[in-house]
Amino acid sequence: MAIAVPTADLCAARDGDPGALERVLACSRQDLRRYAEYHCEVNDVEDAVQDSLFTVSRKLMDLRQLEAFASWLFRIVKRECNRYKRAKRALMQVPITEDIEGPHYPETKGLARDLARALQSLPAHYRQVLLLRDLEGLTIDEISAQLGLTRESAKARLHRARGLAREYLDP
């Protein structure tokens, strides 16, 4: 799979031109999305693409061979997809129980422990929407119907929940 990015834009973006970088990212987005749809779970495609484009925008200046841009880009999105799969697998292994004091996440090791602590640190309404989407795999429409929210409110709440979880997990 090849990405049709003009070489002039790629050179200018690597040299720090913000307009060229925007054009490079826009040209790459659709191909990245198709590639991510093959390698990621349905719920993680857009997040993997966004994280990949963010990584590209930060690291493009470090790319030595412009001819390697397409393969470099696809490696980034595949790595992001694998990261989401590992996180979801670790999340699925953490038993979640409810008790009188609220949710309890048992001590585990490594990523599973960190994810459990991140979930525990979230306010209940953010934790609920995050678990419905990423653990149970509900769509935004199903989440909004179940929680009695508008579609936009459910998306915003999910976005904020993921942001807070990322902040907690970022060292």
C-alpha cells in the first residue's frame, strides 16, 4: 500500500513547515484508517489513527529517508493497534467487583494494575462510559441510549474519560 504524498510537501513538513505537515497528515489519514481497520479492533481504529498522526507530527523531523515514509507510517499505526490490543487484553484480565464502598480493583502486576488504578481514579460517570465502550464494546448510540445522554454528550464524556485515563497513565 502506498501513500500519495507529494515529495515537496514531505520535505517541507520535515523541515518544519506547519502547512505542509497538515497536508501530509491529511493525505495520509485515509490510507492509515484503511490499514488500521485491518489491524485494529473496530472500536480502536480512530484512536489508533489519531495517535499515529500525532506521533508522525512529532517525529517526522527525525525521519532520515523520505522514501521510507509510507512503511514508517504503517509501522507506527500497527504499533498503536497492538498497544490498544494489549491494553484491552490487560483490562479484560482485571476482575471488577462492586462492594458497598464502591468499585474495588484488586492488586495485580504491571499494566493491569496501572489500568485498574487509572479506572479507580476516574469519576463514576467517566468510568461507566469508558467501561461500556472499551470493555463491553457498545457503540456510542447504545451508550447514549443506556445512559440517557445525547450522542454528542456520550462522545464528549468518553473523550474526557480517555484523556483522564491517559493523564493518569502517563509517567
